[in-house]
Amino acid sequence: MTSKLQLTVPKAIADEYGIRPGDELQWIAAGETIRVIPAGKNNLSQRERTVEERLELFDRATQRQKRRQAKADKVVSPAARGWKREELYDDSFAD
């Protein structure tokens, strides 16, 4: 956020959603969050989406979810670290 209240869109996000310099973005209040939508690309108020467009959006959302899930699957559980809680607190040092 700059002193002029301007935001920078990360390159990965801009590339994924086809946002280019000069594009307008819609800012939509959604409870405690704000949705940012590229104006004209996903604007439902101007027109209804075709079946092909809806399927494309669904496929993109599914791919994003698979990437998120793959990242979550990489999280290492304590059991996979090679030690157990009981091994940390054994009685061999209790003299």
C-alpha cells in the first residue's frame, strides 16, 4: 500500500488472472473480506456467462484448489520427523 492508497498486484496473481497495466479492477465488499475482480473479465452485471466460460472458471478454480492441496500435503507431521513425544521424556536422565 502506497501513501496514495495504491496497491501492487503480485506478478503471479496478475499473470494467472490476465491483469495488465491499465486494467480496471472491481472492489466488492464481501463480509470481512474484499473481492478484487478484473473489470469486464468477470463482470456479471454486464452480461451472463456462457456455459463454456463457466466451465473454464470451474476448471481454473479446481486447478487452484489442487495446487493448494498439494502444498498442504507437503506439511510434515511430528510423527514423520523421526521422534516421538515419549522419546523426548524418557527416564534415562532422571537420576
